[in-house]
Amino acid sequence: MQTVNVEYRDIPHVGQLMYGDRSETASLQKKWTSDEYYRLGELGFFNGERVELIEGEIIEMAPLGSPHVTGLELTAELLRSVFGKDFHVRTQAPIDAGDTSQPEPDVAVIAGQIRDFSAAHPKTAVLVVEVSQSTLPFDRTVKSRLYARTGIEEYWILNLKDRCLEVYRNRVEDPVLGFVYSEQTIVGESQSISSLSKPECEIDVSDMLP
């Protein structure tokens, strides 16, 4: 495994990542609240499209290709076996990250039972995983900062492009960007990793990859 310190100060904002040269226009768009976002969904505004609310912007999610779905299901099944009855594993379900963000990570490990959240989405998780290929820059930057701010101590990116697992840990407060992860570990396909919440359980990266 290779561990590196991550420098965040030059990371672009959401508009630059999602809109490229149109970032100036994007920055002038309305910022939606979580309440407004769910109301739009109830009214059928999204017409069946897969979207999520990130920092006040309604972002269209990437289509689910076969490798993505396979990696997601393998990871969820594996984490269910690792974490056991005191946790439950949600797939592509919202985390309530505040007034302007409702991310839907591919996999989230939540302390407690499923019915504990029948009235409201969880506000944090012990681990979230994004299965990523075309969205790697967004997942490494915007999503990473959002999950750190939400109090999630550990964030994994299952990198389908390079066939490895990127592990983000050590939440610290940055004076400019807010909370970020200061440590990144690259775990290769032939290597294994333990979650901070289950250090006694080794997970082979190859068991997560399609």
C-alpha cells in the first residue's frame, strides 16, 4: 500500500468540475435546498432521471454500466458479511448531509438497524464507498470534502479504471475548504485492507472488483 498526504487547496469547485468552461454561468445558478430538492422529486420534476443534490446543485448521475453495478453489488455483499448485525449497508440511498447536500453514495455502512431510519435518512456513516470510473475527479474532490464535512471518518473509492481501492482517512479542518481527508492510501488489486471500524477483518480488493 502507498500512503500519501493530499493537497486540496487547488481543487476546483463543483461548477468547474461539472460544467467546465461554463463554470461562471454555473456559479450564478440557483442553489437548491434539501427541502426544495425533495419537493421537486415529489412533483415528478426529475422524470425518472438519477440525480443527487451536491452543494446546492442538482447533479445528474452517471449511467450505471455493467462493471459499475457488479463492483457495487460485490462491495455491498462483502461489507454486509464484514460488519454484521450491528450495522446495515445501504446502496445508492441518500445521506442527509445538511441543508444543501443529499449525496447518494454507491455503498454506505450505517450504524444501527434499517428501521432506525424509517422517518429520516442517516446523517453520517462509518464508511462510504463510491464505485468510480468516469467520475473519478469529482469523487476525489467534491465528494471527498463533502463526506469529510459530514463526519464520515473513512471514504473509499473503488477505482475501476486503475483496478485499485483509494482509501481516504484522517479528517482535518482546512481554513479554506472546511473538513478534508489529509491521508490517501492506494491499495492494489492484489492487496487487502481493513476498515477503521472493523480492524480485525481483512478485505481483499480483488473481491470488490468486477
